Amino acid sequence: MQPEWLSNAYVVADREGGTALFVDSGADVGPLVAAVERWGAVPAALLRTHAHHDHVVHESELCARYGIGVVAEPGVWEWGGLRVRGVATPGHSDDMVAFVVGEEAVFTGDTLFKDAVGGGDLERVRASVLDVFMALPDATRVLPGHTDETTIGREREANPFLRVWRGVEPEGTERVTVGGREATLIVWSPDYDGKGKAWVRFADGTDAIVGGSRVERSRG
């Protein structure tokens, strides 16, 4: 994990002496390279969840070092013993792709986090989370673009956004201010950066997912 951006980079291999894949490249690649060498694995590709700078900064370095290409679109592939499905999950960015590896783990980029979801177009984020991620088994490991690992089952039950979207919890009614505009706070959740994440509804009926630092809440 990159200590300032809190962005994750991963490497996964099918076995020692087998095939490896990188996922994103925003963090120090030293530990990834060390893992590949320790396993004696041969990298076959770099999977890119999306092209934001904090996820691609070391991409060219890894590709040049191992002579590999970037995969950044939906599809189905098999490298060695690694079976991968790439699924479009737009909302935080238009190019967001989640990668399901071996039906055991999913790299969710900046769409689904522990206790939160990615900022962006609310309807598209909601559709990506509900239609793609919530269709996976509860035991599936969630390896997000920032900070802590979680599971599909844990987020299904505990993520504040999911609880409202699933009808387990009602929408909030707290009045807040966002950038000088009055709004209703529909959901407040923790977020990977410690500042919180909010779903707000403005007076004109439009909804938005915004960083918690933008939300002014009453202290009274």
C-alpha cells in the first residue's frame, strides 16, 4: 500500500514456480518483485482496474521489467492456473474494471471498499455494486484499490451503503451542507482515508456520493 494515497498494488500466483499476475501499480513495486522472485513465478500480465494516477504510476516499470502487457477491459482469460474474469464496474470512473480471480477473490478497484463505496455517479456505482459484486458468493475475498481487505458477505451485511440499498436500513434524514448547498444525508459511512463517505440528496432531488470532508454536519 502506498502510504500517502493508501492505494494498493497486488501480485497473485497460481503456485510456486508458476504464473503470476500483477493488479494495479500505484504502490511500491519492491515487495511485489520480491514476492515473484521468492515464488519463482513468471509474470504474464498486469491487470489495471482503472487509469487514475494512484493506480498506474509504476505500470511502465513493471511492464518493461517483465515484458508484459496491460489488461484493462472486460473479458475472460486463463494464464497458467489462473482463471480471470474482467467485469465492467463503471461509476467511480468510466473505465473501471473488476477482476475475479479463480472465483475466490475479486479486485474491486475503487468501486467497493470495506464499509464504503467509491465516489462518482451514484446510480452507476450502485448498479456495479449490486449487480456485479453482490452476485458473488459471500466467501469471496474483496481486495480493494485502497486499504483493508474484506469479503462480499461482510459488506453485504455491514456496509452502510449496502444496508440502505438492500432495504435493511432506512434512508437518513439529517440536514447537512455540502459546498454551501443544503442537502439531506442519506448514508454516512467510514472510508479508507478516515474522513468518511456520504450519500447526499440536494433540494432539487439530485443525489451524489461525496467525501466526508465536504459535508458540514450540525454539532448541536
